[in-house]
Amino acid sequence: MKRVLMITLVCLAALLLAISAVIFIQRGQAPIGNLSELHPCDKGMCLFDIAPNKTTIRDAQATLKMTRSFTVANFSDSTAFKQSKPFYRVDLEPSSGCNRFGLDCTGEMRMVFPLDQNELTAGQIISELGPPCGVVPNFIRGRTILIYRGMVLYFISKPSSDAPRFEPTLPLGQINIFKNADSCEEAASKMEDYQRWRGFTVYSTKP
């Protein structure tokens, strides 16, 4: 009887472990909330099928047009405006000679959100992506950034405080997508004055 009980407990433990692993993998591959176009790829992040340092500028422009969700700016083919929620502007920044044909690749993508948007918040992002690699409070005045592998996210904070509290309700202001590192530790170490994630709390800035 004890032997049967032990075997049953071992089987249950193995099943729970397998379920947890599947959930973890699915979480790591999931898009961000309303931003289904932003998803993990090749140890980083992609926008639709646009991969930093791989997709040419020409192909990236074509990808945005094919979605039929963007209006291309009249001042640049590398800037487009999303016409459905969540609204944002995307800028494609070139990186020269990053493929064997010598064509300009998309080195970085900047997604800039309206200042009054409140659909995407710090709490939502962290609940879906997990803890960031690091935090830089007041990276620029009124903007605190979270560092992830493959991107950095700017959240709009109150510029009046020297030691702003990072709240889950802070709205997302901008996402910069680029190939920054192969590991979380490396991504954080490349940012000056970064701090380890300590949850939603006060992060003091250097004088």
C-alpha cells in the first residue's frame, strides 16, 4: 500500500512539474496584451516579422504596409502611424551592412505611444513578461525605463520627484526594440546607472 502511495505521489509531482514547464514556456512566447504584434524571437523581440539586425529596411516597410493597420508618414517611408488601438508611431532606424548583400537592415524600431494613453501600464507588462533585467529611474526627466532582453520600455513618471516611486499604474510611453544582448545580465549591464528590480517601490536616482 505504501509503495502504491509513493508511486502515485511521484507521478503527481512529475505531472505538476510538466504543467509548470509548459506554462512557463507559453508565457515566454506570449505577446504583450494588446500588442500581439510584439513577440519574442531569436533571443530578442520582433515587431510582426521584423527582426532587428536581420530584416532589411525595405522588407520592414513592406511588412508594415501589408498589415493595413498603418499609414505611412508623408515625410519618411520609415515612419508609420498605427490606425487602430493601441495607437502608436513606429520609426525604423537603419543599420548598415548587416547582411551578406550589404543592404541596410532595421537596426532599431521605436514604438512611441500617445502621452494620454492608459491601456498599457507597467503592471500589465510585468505580469505578462515577468521581472525586468533592470531599472533605470529618471533615465531622462519624467521617464523611468525597464530593461528586457531585446528591448527597453519607457514609462511616464512624475518628474517633480527626485526619487519617484515606480507604480504598476504608470503608463507606457515608448518601446525601443533592438538587439542589445544574449542574456538578461548583459542587457542590464550595458545601461548606465541601472538598478536591480526590487518590485514596485522607490528607486533613488544618483545625485
